[in-house]
Amino acid sequence: MELMGVTIRTIVHDNVSTRCDGCREVVPGTPWRVNLLDIVAPEVAVGWTETTPINPGPHQFHSDAACVRRWMAEKGYYLCRRGEVREIMRPVPLPLDPPAWGLCDGIHRDDHEFVPA
């Protein structure tokens, strides 16, 4: 490799560090990102000893929706059958025991139909 006219023989190629959150493989180029919206903006920031109920992201994936669904399944999220996997997903608390979250794109007007991702 040559840098500013100086040959550097120890560097063979650059590392690619972007990995898919679903399949954990290297994502060549720009990853496809999914963000989870906050349900309600908190009035007070979460304390250092607490954790947020859901990580808003962005989460990075290949452009294949199967990678996103795999990530959702690992996290225990449910996916709304009436919606699609999109760049912005809306979390919906589900009345299950133990408590769980459903993710929906929020574009449809009828009731949600959540299924395990």
C-alpha cells in the first residue's frame, strides 16, 4: 500500500468492521439500517443503573428482510403480519407473560396481528 508517496508494506488491505446484526456476516458497502421509535419520550433520562426497555438503534443489516427477522427472533420480538420490515419500526407492548414487544411499520389502519418473528 502506498500512502502519500511512502510505501507501507505491512498493510495489505483495510478491515471491514460493519457486521449484520442478524447473521453476523460482514456487510459490504452501506448497511441497511432499522430504527425503533420510542413509544413515549421520557421526561427524565434513564439512570446509570437502569436499562431502557428497548434499544432504538440504529441496527445494521444486509438488505435481506430475513436477517432482520432473525435478529427479531433472537430478541424475542413479535412481528405484525399486516406490516412489513421497514427502516422505521414502531414498538408495541404486548400483554403477554413474560412481557414482550411487537414491532410494526405502522402503515396499516386495521388491528395488529402479531406473530413470533
